[in-house]
Amino acid sequence: MAFTDPQSITIDGVTTSLPRTNSGGNRSEYRSADGSLTLSAASTYGKRTRQVIRVDHKKVTADPFIDSQNRSVSMSCYIVFDRPDVGYTNDDALDIFVGLEALVDASSKAAITKLLGGES
């Protein structure tokens, strides 16, 4: 089953609509009109259950090595739930995520700021 269509995401104060562009096989993809932003959600099942929600972002930026030239760059950010086929319920996984979310949100997202700065 897919998420509602369209999805939307707000990045740096700008909300972008993401209509569904692909669905099937336990995977859905939502993409902005200009193709610069993609949201995907997927599940795989076996000895372990793996669920991923992912944002891919593309932009054009100045090339630091060639003056007056731009280049296309991209990055991804995602959350992965990886659990055995028995022993962890959906509620257990959600509880663990809520704990991580609280850690990440604490003190103006200080843990993520530190991580992005290279700290561990």
C-alpha cells in the first residue's frame, strides 16, 4: 500500500509537492515537477524485514575548481529500519524510532549538527 498522493516536504522553509511517479513491488516513489527532489519508501521481507524512507535532493552549485562554471550535485538522507522476522513488533520499532527522534531533536538538533561536523 502506498502513501497518500501527493506527498509534500518542506526544506529550508520551502514546501514542495511530490506526486507519485512510481508504485509497485513494495516500493513507491514521489518526485517534484523539476526532478530535483525525490521521496521513496520501500519494504523488503525475508529473514530480516527492511524498511527505508529516503529523500534524494539535486541542485546546481558553483564549481569550486573552475571559476564561472556550475555543476550538478546531489545528496540523500534516509531512515532504515532493519529487524529480524520475529521478536520486534511494529510498535517496538516505532518506540525505538521515537527515542532516536527525541535524541536528534534535542537541543536544536545538536547531535545531527555534531555528526555533520564529523563528531561521533
